[in-house]
Amino acid sequence: MGRKSPYPAEFRNDAVALYRAAGGKRTYAAVAADVGVTGETLRSWVRQADELAGRGSSDEQAAESRDEELARLRAKKGRLRGAEKEWELEREILRRVAQYSAKEMRASGAAGTSSPTTEAVAFS
């Protein structure tokens, strides 16, 4: 890792807390200028604090979140498969309508009438 920070841990924690208290309304650079460090230094302190907070979670919580994510993705996959079947049906219906319309256009053109017929479309 890098060298030891010249700033005490309490100072770094206070700077991180000050940045978080701003709730995203202030940039790293603005908060860092208030405490007398660079924006990049403050950003690295915030990142380190986030990593430390993430390490504190147990393996059980990580496994549970993986299981929740897996369940969510499986449900999404099911919804997408259902939507795909609907789209395939719609595409088939549109294909048949296009075929029927083309046949009617050819038939009306051969008969000399210019208006399309209003017969019902059979889909089987």
C-alpha cells in the first residue's frame, strides 16, 4: 500500500463526515478546500471509508444479497421470455395481415376497383 498519511485518523474521519453531510450538494474540491487538503485526497479518504464499511458486512449478508440478486434476475428473465412470446405472436399476426392486404391489393387491382375490401381477416 501507500505511505502513512500525515493526517490523523480522526481528522480524516471528520473530513469524510463533512463531505457526506453535504449530501452531494458540494464537490470533493469544495469540501477539501475547507479542510485544507486536495480534492483527490478527500476522494481517496471517502473511498477508503466506503471500503472499510463494506468489509464490515458478514459473509451471510453477502450470500443473502447474492440470493436476492439471483431471484430478481430470474424473475426478470421470466418476464422477458413472456414478452418475447408476445412479440413473436404480434409479429406473426402482422405478417399475416400484410400477406392478406397484399393479396387484396392485387385482387382489387385486377378487378379494376380502387377501394380496398372490408372483409374480416382470418388468422388460421
